Amino acid sequence: MIRPSVPPAVRGTGYDSAPLVYAAGPVANADRAEHTRGLGLNDRRLLIRDEVVLLLHLTDQQVQQLINTRQLTPFFIAGEERFDSRDVYRLIESYMSTASRRP
């Protein structure tokens, strides 16, 4: 068994000699059902741009175009760009309702 190297800050503190537990596979999470449910339309979470790109299946340039046309509003918190998940889901719903009206 290969032991990972111990960071210098931990050496000599007693934690470096503690036995390590290696998982054979993914570790089961007791709250997994709660985490895999996803967000509801009324749940609120701040998303980063990469999450918006994945949710909308768009490129970064297409997300920028949505911002430029004010279909999505970014929030800048501590210099980082964030998006309200409710805005993203409203955008998805509006596009789906528009698509359903087409013949």
C-alpha cells in the first residue's frame, strides 16, 4: 500500500501517524438523495458561468450574447461573476414555451 506524502505543516503534529482509510469505490453519502434531487424552479442558488454553460448546453460566447441582450443578468460578488438559478430556469421555461407554440 502506498501512503501519500504528508504535508510539512502536518508533520510532527501526531496527525501524520494516524491510519489512513482507503475507499475501494465511491463513498456513500447519507444525504445523497437530497443532493441528487436537483433544484426546483423556486429554489435559489448562485451559479458560476461554467454551470450556466452546462445547464443551457451553450458555448461561452452564446452565454455572453444572452448577457448582452439582457436575457441573463450576472451578479458580481467579490469580483466573481454569478447567476441566479431562478433566472436561468425562467429563461429555459420561456424558450420551451416558445418552442411548444411553434407548429
